[in-house]
Amino acid sequence: MFKIYAPTAILGYGFPEQSFYNALEIKPDLVAVDAGSTDPGPYYLGRGISFVDRGATKRDLKYLINMVHKLDIPLFIGSAGGCGSKSSVDWTFEIVKEILEENNWHMKIAIIYTDIPKDKIKESITNGNIKTLDGSSEVGVEDLESITNIVAQVGIDPFIEGYKKSVNIIICGRSYDPAPFSALPIHYGYSKGLSLHLGKILECGAIAAEPGSGRDGLIGVLFDDHFEVFPINENRKCTVTSVAAHTLYEKSDPYFLHGPDGIIDLTTTTFTQKDEKTVVVKGSRFIEGKEKWLKVEGAKFVGIRGVCIAGIRDPIMISQIDEILEIHRELVRENFRDMTDDYQIYFRLYGKNGVMGEWERFNGVSHELGLVTEVISKDINITKMILGYIRSTLLHYGYKGRIATAGNLAFPFSPSEVIWGEVFEFKLYHLIKLDDYEFPIKVVDV
């Protein structure tokens, strides 16, 4: 059997100290942790920085490196630094190096970069070796200039190649969530289908348990024909429902889960409750990919964002708010006719449809609204000017039936407008065909 400890949903999210010591007693064969996601949006890839604080990341790593040092087992980190760019991988390495030096520990580290050069993307676009994914837009060669960082979501192969270099720790760039958990057991001959499926369950730690949590862990145990999964916190349990539900997490197809190495086939998978805390999974299979397609992610600079937050309480104004906001779009266009293509305006109405937007199915409107006004322009001065104009005009606008002569908006903050900084969008969120491309692996002794 092969035991894997998944301490937390994302490195830096934390875990209870007692859970860590419970895992230490189990003596896993591998500690693996996912450190990144696209969930926080494209900003972090655009900047090449982490969305998790350095201090929180170091706190988690202190415990995990202590465990692998005591047990002489490997630590695999996927999507290092959040977005998995070279800068965020190096950021993670510096934290690991700092911990090792502080404790006078010696370890061998494999650093795997998954950044893709722009000329490779250009070649793929030119040759037609690129596919859109759900929600992604068409991309042309001309778009590449404004894209800052480009990463590929790698599978198990770079982890296996790194491990062959007799390392203690692997710090990998952007990677398929199950890869750091499944690579080593696959290397040792365990079923690809079961290993990758277990990796899919472990990727978010105790989110696959009840009650679910992103700041706690699970243990996965692989056998020849099945795997078992259970929490290490006595206040949680894995159930057939919780484990099966996480199998479907972030997936559009309940039976075939596509990844960089191939497809996890769940058509014959079964979930069985072994005891109060443990679920047994059997029957997961693997379908090898016929061609090597990898997902690539690239963030494009859009502009500088400014935001104004205000409350609206007048029922007369609330009853015609959509019309009022559309009028203010037109007022901006009239007042700044010479720069109509230089800015974007977004209104979000919380208490009406601020979360779902045009997809909102509830027809009611709250007695009060939270209005978030957002302006984006590549020129910070234009952002400030347009945002300030909307705020002042809307504050004193005389809408139909208005009785009050004071301001229409309640501001919770002063200043009422804030410049939030750079805005990025995912311009690359595609599959590209990469034949015989090797991701660089650097081995460092610390």
C-alpha cells in the first residue's frame, strides 16, 4: 500500500496542528500539496505573484518540511506560488531555502518551471495547433505582446522526472491538480486510474470530507485494486456523498475527467462506506491520450481599475435604478465625447443581481442596494476622472419623483473612490499541442 498525506486545500491556507500530528503518526509515504488555482482570477498570473501570504505559506511549509525530514519521505508541491509562473516558483523556493537554513537541514530540491515561451504559442497559433476551452476567446499572434506570463498545466511526467534525480522536495510550476499526489504512486506501478482519481479527491484536502474545510487534510491509501480516503481530524468524516461529490468538483462530465495525461474513466467506479470515517473507491480506470495537448494560461493587461462603493436606500430611486444607471452611462459619453474608447464602466447592484447579473432568476429587489461602480482605463488619470464624475453626478442626480434634496448615495468609506490597480484578463485559456517539449528541471542542494 502507498499512503499520501494531503494537508490542506492550498499551501498557505493552514491546517490544525493536531491534524498534522495525527498524520505524522500514520507515517505517510508522500506529502503532496496543491499551491495554486485560477479561482482568484487572472491578476496573480498577470503579475506573477502569489494570492496567499508569504507568512502563511512559510507557516505551513515549516510543518511539512519537518515531517518529510523526520520520516525521510518526499514533499511534492504543485502550482507553486499560486499561479505557477517562474517568479512564483522561485518565491516558493526562497521560503523553502529559508526554512532549511534556519533548521540546519540539508535537502535536495527539484525546481520545475512550466512557463511557455511566446514563440511556442505563436507557432501553435500559426500552425493551427490550438483549441479553445469553454469560456475562452479566440486568440491571435497580435494578442501575445500584451500577455505577461504564460504557463502550461503539466501532468505527472515532470514530477516523475524530478523524483528520479533523488530529490527530497519538488517545487513545480502550474500543474494539473491531481498530479503531485498521483505521480509517485504511478511511478511505483500503481494503477493510473486509481492514482489520478485519488489525486482528484485529495487536491482540496478536507473539502472532500464532512464537514468540509479547505484548511484541513486527508489521508489517501492506495492498494492494487482500490483506494481508501479518510480525514485526520476526529471531528470530520468521509462519506460516499462527500467523496463522490468532490469527484465531480469543477467537472462538466461526471464520467470522463480530462487531464494532461489522458482521461480518468469513472464509468465502472464504485464508492463504499468502509467505516464511519473511511470511503473505499474501486473501478476507476485510465484512458491514455492519443495526442499531447496541454492547457496553457496567459494573462493580458487590460488597464487600471478604480472602484466606488455606495449604498442606496430611497425606494423611489431603487424602483428605477436600471434606467438611472443607463442614463449615467450616457452622461459620461456626452461629457467626455473625445475619449469614448478609453474606458470601461461596470455597475454591480448587490441586493438586486450583483452576484448573478443577467442570469439572476429571483425577481425581487431589496429595500436597500449596494452599488459598486467600477471604471477601467489604461490611463490612471482617466480612471480617476470618469469614476469621480459618475460619483458626483449620481450623488445629486434628480430622478423622477425624487423628494429628498440631499445626496442619493451613502458612502461607507472616505475617500469614496479607490484606485485598486492593474487589471488583467485571461487571454490564453486554451489547449495547445506540444510534441516532445521538455520542461526544465533545476536541482539545487540546500
